[in-house]
Amino acid sequence: LRPLTPNMVEGLAGGGAQIVDGRDRAAFAAGHLPDSICDELDERFASLVGEVVPFGTRLVLVLPEPAEEAAREAAVQLLRIGYDDIAGYLAGGVDAWAAAGRPLRSFRTADAAELAGHLDGRRVLDVRPDRPEGGIPGSLAVPLAELPRRIGELPRDREIWVVCGSGRRAAVAAGLVDRAGIPVTAVISGGAQELLAHP
């Protein structure tokens, strides 16, 4: 994959490319490119891209260091499931983007213990794919794969706390909610089972 300058990334994003950030969820929450989505580069990377990014979309990657090695891993995974329009990766990552005077976005994170026992008055979005009956009381249930097309259904009057089973999907979903301009906190450590264990 070719390295891209901030100017090139900005142009590609303006032309409809989707920026996928492969850094860890806490780093993404602390500072990421506008309109990017979080998907940690591990063995599940491509499958989660497949849940939220339509096939045929041009991709631009933001990667952990060493970026060249990460780029090879990301490309192999994406090509295996049919994402073959990968424009490249942001050389220098988020630091290069910020150094070029371009804005970063961020959102709050929490762990499940912080939310457990304090559900009253909080708007919780559960993005688990197989939410069992008797889920988190009062929560909104939208599986991650459905969230991009259903984002308009989310209320916008107060902050949304996003949860899943482990924090992985919650981080992806929080990026989508943040992109829609809705205040969000991602529960990136722990998940729904901890909340159900502390009513």
C-alpha cells in the first residue's frame, strides 16, 4: 500500500473514501480523523470492516506503528474478503495529520464498572449482534451491522453510552455515533454482562 500525505487523505475522503483507523480503541477515542471509524488491527479487522463499510467503498487506512508491516496485514485481510480498492495509508499517522493543521475528533470512554449500577437516566445503546432476550433494561438495541443505515433513528437530545460484549464493537459503533454528531461515550472495557450483573 502506498503512503499518503494528509492532503491526499483529505482529498480521498472528500471523494467518498472511508477512513478506517486500525489503532487501539483508546487511542482512537482520544484523537482521530473526522469521519473515520475505529477497527483495531487484529484477526477480526476485516470482518468488522465488512459489517459497517459497503463493498466497493474506497478505503484509506490509519495504522499503528510499524505502519508498513500493519499495512501489509490489513491489505491481506481486506483483499481476502473482497475489499480491493485500498488507496493507501496515512504516512505519519494521526501525528502527521495534526501537524498539518487538520482537526481531530475525540469522544469519552469508560469501563463497564463505571456504568454498572448507574443506568437510571443514561441512554444506553447495545450493539451486540446476538442480543439475548432480557437485555439491558431501557437500552436501545441496534446490532452493529445495522447501525450505519439506522443511525438516523437514534435520539439526539442527550449523550449515548455504547456497549457490546467486550468493548470492541462499542468502539466501532461510537465512531459512527460521533460521526453523526451525537454526544457519545464508548464502554471500551467490559460489557453488557457486567451491567446485567449490577442492576
